[in-house]
Amino acid sequence: MGFIFAVFAGTRAARAEGAEAAVVTAGAGTVGYDISWPQCAGPNPQGEIGFAVIGLTGGKPFTRNRCFDAQYQWARQTETHPDVYINLDYPKATDWNTFVGPAGICMGGQAACAAYNWGYNSARDAVTLARMKGITPSVWWLDVEQENYWSPEKGANERVVAGAIDYLSAQGLSIGVYSTGYQWGEITGGYRPNVRAWMAGARNLAEAEKKCGQASFTAGPVAMVQWVETFDRNLICPAGR
């Protein structure tokens, strides 16, 4: 029995070591991609991937990227737990996701209350979806850009982002924000959460390397920089993800 137990224990240890070794995460200096629903109609990038960030939502909160499963599986060629990003915006109308949440029951005219609930519930919806799919992304990126609808009141927009960050933080998840310094200022008024930044707007890899050393639009470091070739390309900065 002792021999059998020793063999069993050794097998379990070997399996544990193998499972641990199987967890792969791209490091600083790696060049990769991000794709989402706009790429559903065409092939994924070919050749060496490096890493990939996949859009979980379909361009707006409470929507779905219809080809997420296939894209996420593709991203797993190089990383065990690829990052995801989710889109944020400001609610155009009152519904259950603005009315009820951790900010309380929001009555008409309570913009800050409704905005916080919207952001919080947006993040909760996305995390619930990820858990249903059985995935555990390494980093959750919040996509904040002017392409989506935002309030002219920057303080209300800040509350949307704060609500999403607070939900993800309460779940113990790693968080980052995707934007440009200009768009971030125009949308949030210069809100400075202590989360990593994924900076868009570089023109090429050389410029991305320079932007890694520039000041972040958040209180956290610049973790990644994006530029566009045929697909969105991204560089992991020395600060890492």
C-alpha cells in the first residue's frame, strides 16, 4: 500500500507540475493582436500570433461578440488565459440596469447614480458571460472611446467607468483601460483610477515603443500600446500586463 501511495502521490505531483508549466503568458516586448466582432466575417491573422486580446462584447454593453468562442480558442494557441476587453458607454435611456444597483435605486435626474449602476451592471453581465463559458481571462480591459455614446457631463461618464472598475475589483480580477489620452480626457474629464492603461494611437511599432515610456492617462502604468496595420497590433510594454 505504501508503494502504491507513493506512486499515486508522485503522479499527482507530476500532473500538478505539468499543469503549472502549461500556463503561458506573453511577456514584455511581445507583439500581438486584438480582434472582435468586426473580424467575424474574415479570417483571423495568420502566422505568428504573439498574443491576442479578444472582444467579449459586441461593441456595446450587454451585447455579445457572436464569434467570441472561435476567436478565443484561436488566441489560446499562445496563451493559456488570453485577455478580453468589454465595451462601455453611457446609457441612452433608463432601464433596469440603471435603476437598480450598488449605487441604490436611482430616480429620474440622478445621473451619477444611474451611471454607476450602468457601469457596474455592464461589467457584471460580461463576467457572468465569461464564467458561463468557463474562461478566466488574465486581464479585463475596459474599452472607453468616443465611437460609443457618452454623456456631455464628464462626471457622469466617470461614474460609468468607476462602476465597472469597482465590480471587477470586487471579483478579484485584473483590470485595465483602453483609450487614448485625448479621448479619455474628453469622456471622463481626466479620471485617474489606479489601473493599467492600454494606449491606442501609435502609428507603428517604433512609435509604440516610445509611447510605452510616456505618461499614462490613468494612475497606473502604460501596459500596452496599439497601432493599426491590416489588423490592430499591440506591444506589451516593459511594465507588462
